[in-house]
Amino acid sequence: MDPALLGLFAGLVVVLTLASVTGRLLQRRVQTPEGRATVDNLNARIRAWWGMIAVFALAFTFGKGVTLVLFALTSFYCLREFISLTPTRPADHRALAAAFYLFLPLQYALIWDDWQSLFSIAIPVYAFLLLPVLAVLKGDTDDFLARTAKVQWALMLTVYCISHAPALLLLRIPGFEGRSVLLLFFLVAVVQASDVLQYICGKLWGRRKIAPVVSPSKTWEGFLGGGAAATLLGAALYPVTPFSPVQAGALALAIVLAGFCGGLVLSAVKRSMGAKDWGRMIEGHGGALDRMDSVTFAAPLFFHLVNYVFVP
């Protein structure tokens, strides 16, 4: 493992240990039902962080292959949650099979093969053309446009967008060769820190709700306070990246904004289906897509910004 990455993981372990101890102390002191619910939610987020750090440490230790398998499995579970929550018809089964068993593994195989040009268009061009064909052959035209768009949208979010996170390993930045895994760490750290810090700031100072119908817990105070803190965290991580402090801060801000939009959009999808969470994969904290909703929007934006600015 890269020494810088090892140091970052060690720092995260210290921070999470302190957070876990603080959460336990708060759990003992809080008396009101609302306070208990807030602390329980915070502790669930901390436990989710521990799980993610353990899995990512394992993946980063064993390199590109294990990292790709990890994200491929994440995409599989996210796609399954998305499809399970939204209704389908028998006529959609061929398209769904192609999404799960053709385009999902193909997308990650293209990253493994370093075929960046095809990786960028395989789903938004070829999958989007083929999936409606597979569905229309069944002859069921009821809500055909909505059904097709749902499968395409699910594949785009959970496979294409998420796959841009491990695709950071493909980027060859002069003077940063062999260390692209730190870009992946930067992305995940800023996204997840923004999520937790926005939640904490919202609970401490939140008054004005951003979208009360879509996501009642999101407030302007939480978004601005947590987003600013996560941006500063990204700027502070510049020594382990190929970026200057200003560039790292600007990219972190882009990640924060995109991640917020992803969380809000996918919350709207859940609300439209009458669901609170995408699944129950993570105890007390929803499904895999509940943890990856911000990544779906942040990963492609971060990948293309870095590719455009830093890769010759």
C-alpha cells in the first residue's frame, strides 16, 4: 500500500475511534426521544464508515483487480435495489437481464482493460439503444417510454456513474504515476465527509429547509456548513494529490455540490415510490444506494474534471 494512503487510513482510524467514543457518550447522556433518534442516526453513519474503511483498505491493499470487483458488486447491489423498488413488467425482463449480466460486467471489464474510449460510451450509447429493442420485442407497449427510461436511468446511475470512481485508476497524471488510488480515496473521503458533516451541521444549526417534501432533513445551514467543512478537508488533503491547495479545494467543492444534487435527486425517486430507504443492506442505515447516492453524481464530474485539466 502507498505510504501516503497508509497514513490516511491511520488518520481515519483515529478520527473514527474518537467519533465512536463520542457517539457512545452522547447515547448515554441524551434523554429525549428526538435526541436519541439523532444520536442513533449519527452512530449508524459512523458504523457505516467503519465498514467502508475496512472494505476499501482490503481493496486498496490488493490492488486494481479487487477494487474493481468491490465496485462491481456495489453497482450490482445498487442496481438491484433500484429495480426492486420500482415496478417492472414481464416484458422488461430481457432488458433487465442485459443490464445485470451484460452491461454491468462489460463496464468494469473495460476499466480493467484500460479501454477508456469504449468505457465512456458503452452504456450511454450502446446500452441505451439495445435495451429498448429487447423490451419492444415482447410487444408490450403499455407505459413503454416510462419503463424503458427507468431501466436506462437505473443502469446509468448505478453502473455507469459509479464506475467512474474506480476509473480514476486509469488516469495517468505526469509526476503522479502509480498513485491514482489516492484520487479514489480523495473522492470517497470528501463525499462521505460532506454527507456526515452536513447531517451534523443541520442537526446543530439547521432551521431553513431546502426541499422539505423531498428531503426534510436537508437544511441550508447544514448544506453550507457541512459543505464548507468538507471543502476545507479536501483542500487539506492536497499533499497526497497532484493538486495545489486551491485546486484541491475547488475540486472538493465540485464533489460536494454534485454529491448534494445526487442525494437530493435519488431522495425524490424514493419519495415517488413511497419508500424511506433503498434497502436494508446496512443495518440501521438503509441500502447500498443510500450510501452511494452522492457518488453517482460526484464520481463522473470529478473524473472528467481531473481528466480534462491534469491528463495531457
